Amino acid sequence: MTSARTRERLIGRLREEGISDERVLEVMNRIPRHIFVDEALASRAYEDTALPIGFGQTISQPYIVARMTAALLRDGPLNKVLEIGTGSAYQAAILSQLATKVYSVERISALLDRARRVLRELKVHNVDLRYSDGTVGLPEEAPFDGIIATAAPHQIPQALLSQLADGGRLVIPVGPRGAQRLSLITRRDDQFEEEILEPVSFVPMLTGAN
Ligand code: SAH
């Protein structure tokens, strides 16, 4: 149920859904997803679906992880990346293989503890996990070549825009539940170009640490 064949089938499905970035597909084929979910859900880890990870949160659907990662990487490899919403750390693990350094912030400390254990088990050492409120970004480590948010604010926090390096990209779901869009923003000096990628459904980005 969690074999290489099952994983390959998921990769085939992602291709059919239009994911064509080979770097992203290769990493998603290599990193097991079942170790990021509860054992009781492991047999469903290679379905293209979001799954609960406790505390009312979810591990994102593989298609969405692939789509967001490919959008972030569109202009080439990344040096420093920030993720808002560590959750299970699956997205962070995927990013760790495609960026030099990943910072990921989470507001539920119990999720962060679990994330630390899983990343250690996978021998991923270039992800720096922080317990903090992502709506203010991570000013002490800015600027970032890429920022990815896996929880949806009603409006894009100004702090995230200001912490993008020149030419940097922000991939973020925006809007209230039921009416969210995935937005890709590219910084050019002090201009921000926005592309709307597609409708999405994410948990809300909340304010304050838990
Ligand atoms: N990237 C995760 C998805 C987790 S769901 C994964 O691959 O599993 C989104 C996560 O965002 C939740 O864990 C939630 O607690 C977190 N979150 C919501 N608002 C936040 C905020 N303001 N700062 C940091 N994390 C936040």
C-alpha cells in the first residue's frame, strides 16, 4: 500500500493533471508521504487527496503541493525559502530537496514537535522549523527568494511582500473559505506582479501563536 509502485502511480496521476516539472515529480516520487500521516491513514497517503493531521489541520493534496512547488521554482532553483504553515512538514520536505535552505513556521507547537521528528528520521537537515506567527513572515531571516503559504489569509499580509527578494516569488492561497484563489506574486523592484493560478481550498491562516 505504501510501495514504490503506489507512489509511481500517484506521479502518473500528477502528470495527467498537468504537472510537468520533472524536478518536482522526481522529488515527490522519492520522498515518502505516508510517514507524514497517522499510521491509520498511511494506506491512503498516495491518493491525490488532502488528509487530516490532527488539530483541525490537513496535509495538502499532492497535486496542490506539486503545483505550488512548480510555481515557486518556475524561474530556476532557489536559495532561501520561507514556508508559512509547517503542518505535517511534507511540503517542507519537498522544498528541502529543491532549495538550499528552508525556513518553515507553525503556530501549533504539537505539530512542530512531530514535524521535527519526521524530518530527522528522513535525514533532512536544511529545514529550520520555528514556532511563530507567519502573518508577520520571518523578518530576522529575510529576504527570501521564495515564500509559500499553506494556509489562506483573507488578504495577502504586507510583511510577506516586503520580505521577498527582488525577483522573488510568493505562492499563496487568498480569500475566505469557499472562495479562495491560488495567487503567484513576483517582485520586480517595488512592483508586485500577480497571477491567479486556480481556485483552491485551504485551512485559514490565523493570527498569533497557539
Ligand atoms: N504545509 C503543510 C500544510 C498544513 S495545513 C503540510 O505539508 O502538511 C496549514 C498549517 O498552517 C496548519 O498546520 C496551521 O496550524 C498553520 N497555520 C495557520 N495559520 C498560521 C500562522 N499564522 N502562522 C503559522 N502557521 C499557521
